[in-house]
Amino acid sequence: MDEVAVKVEGAVRDALTAIRPAAAGLDPDADLAAEAGLDSVEVMDLVMAIEDRLDLSIPVETLSQAHTIRGLCAGILALSGSRP
């Protein structure tokens, strides 16, 4: 995993852990709604925290296509032109 991917996954996991501490050790393929137990408001809080940490804007389309930690990281990496 390259440096950018590590930074993105760290930001996603830190934001997720801040919202749901029990979700700290979730598998990258864990469903954010089902396994992390995030509701729609918490998903938006997650996105805002990630945006603040990475200083970027995550489009709604990226969020709607990402159902897992890995998927969200891949979507964010695609925004920056990096590959997952």
C-alpha cells in the first residue's frame, strides 16, 4: 500500500473510530451501515471528518457507491487520481 493509500485509510479509520469506537477493528470489507452500525447522520459525520482531515470534498456519488471501508478508501483515492 502506498503512502497516500495509508493516509486515506488512516483518516477513514480514525473518523470511524471517533464516531463508533467499537468499529475500530473492522475488516476493510465490512459494510459501514450493517457492521459498523452507522445511520445516515453518522455517515455524514464520518464524511465531514474525513474531508476535514484530508482537506478535500467527497461527492455524494462517491459516498453512495462506497458501502465498505475499502470502497470508501478507493473512492477517495480515485478523487485524487491515485489507485487503491
